[in-house]
Amino acid sequence: MAGTVPDRRDDVFGAALAAEIDGLYRYARWLVGDGVEAEDLVGDTMVRALERRDQFRGESTLATWLHRILYHRAIDRSRHAGHELAVEDVERSWDDERYSVDAADVLERAENRAGLIEALVHVPVHYRNVVVLHDAQQWTVAEIAEQFELSVPATKQRLRRGRMMLVSSLAREEERHVANHDVTLGCAQARSLVSDYLDDELDVSERTQLESHLEHCVTCPPLYAALVGVRGLVGTLRDPNSVIPDAIRERLVDLVVTATQGDGASD
């Protein structure tokens, strides 16, 4: 019987996985909120990646492939989450022309990094994922659509709804209902356009109508201000120079090494 012979390809793949730990942990931390759960999710993702390493064909980057695995693991864990907002309730609120928020209060909460991450956790993971990847990780809508097998319109809808739910999550009891008078474009229609307006994707006619609406509406400008501010603050979560705690990295690296050696052994 032959002794244990490590496979050089496993060593190389394991080293490549270890190099992605920091970025993957940040993504997991934003996606699930809790540091312990994030570490567990990254470890689970690393093991799953090693089990499926033959499926990695290099058609996307290793980081992108790992993000996709982690996302699906997060989906499995969140199927019965009771703390997430119901998208139907949020849509109903944003369709109500009387609905608004205190933008200053929303942004004050969002400026607290822990508060922003906590609010993100209340956004259903399908929508949270798109907001994090687009506004924090700087992925394009097309990249997200391709990697998660969505259409571009479906991805844009998830981004729009995710941003709305994040603002509503941050607003909590500070939501307000105010009467509107003398506005032309309906609030529901205007609010459905705001996300694309933020990303500069409206045609001239839609942009003009929306800007006119924002000029005369009582309730939509605070929502717009909150969306702009929160999107910017989500972007500040992305810090390529930040590192995860050494103890966490060491545990995850050890897990990769152990799993690699175990899979690479043969008798």
C-alpha cells in the first residue's frame, strides 16, 4: 500500500482559498451580521469549495465562485428567518403617497457601522445580497445577474427593493405619514424610478418628471435623501485594506489546510 501522498494541485488550490479569506469574511459579515456566524459560514464555504474544486473551471474568478457558494449557504440558513422584513409590506408602504421617513434619523443610524449592518440583516437575503455586492463590493448589475443566474431586470428589481427595505429597516418607528397636495407624477411611480435615478439609468423624460415630482412632493424627498445617504454609507463598508482578526484567520486557514490534507490523502 502506498503512503499518504499530498497532491500538489490540492496544495495550490488550498493556498488560493486561504488568500480569499479576508474578502469572503467581510462579505459574510455584511450578509449575516454576526461575526461567529460569518466565520462558520466562511468555513462551511471553504469546505464546500474543496469538495467541489473540480467544478471550478476558471470561467469566473475564484473570489466570485466562492461568493456564489457562500450566498447559497446563507440562503439555506435563512429559510426560516423570522427577523426579516416582508417585501410585500415594504412595497405597500412605499406605494402609499403619505409614507415617508425622517432622513436625518435614518442617516444617523446608518453612520453607525454596527447599526447599518444590523439593519442589513433585516433585509431578506435575496435582496441583501444584491445591495451588498452592488453598493459595497462595487459589482455591476450585469456581473451580479450573470453570477447568480438572474436577468438584468430581476437584478435591478432586487437592488431597488433591497435599498428601500434597508431604509425602512433603519427608519423603524420613525416612519411618518404626511398628506401630499398638488403633485403630478404619482408617488408610487416616482419611488419605483428612484433607484435607477441614483444609478443614472433614466431617460430624459423620466428624469425630468421625477425631478419635478421631487420638487413639489412632501413625502418623497426625505425618502430620496435617505436612499442617497444610505447607499453612500453602504459603500463605505468596502475597505480593501481592512483585515479580519488574526485568530479568526488562523482558524480558517487551519481548516483549509486540514481539509486539503484530508482530501489529498490516498492509500
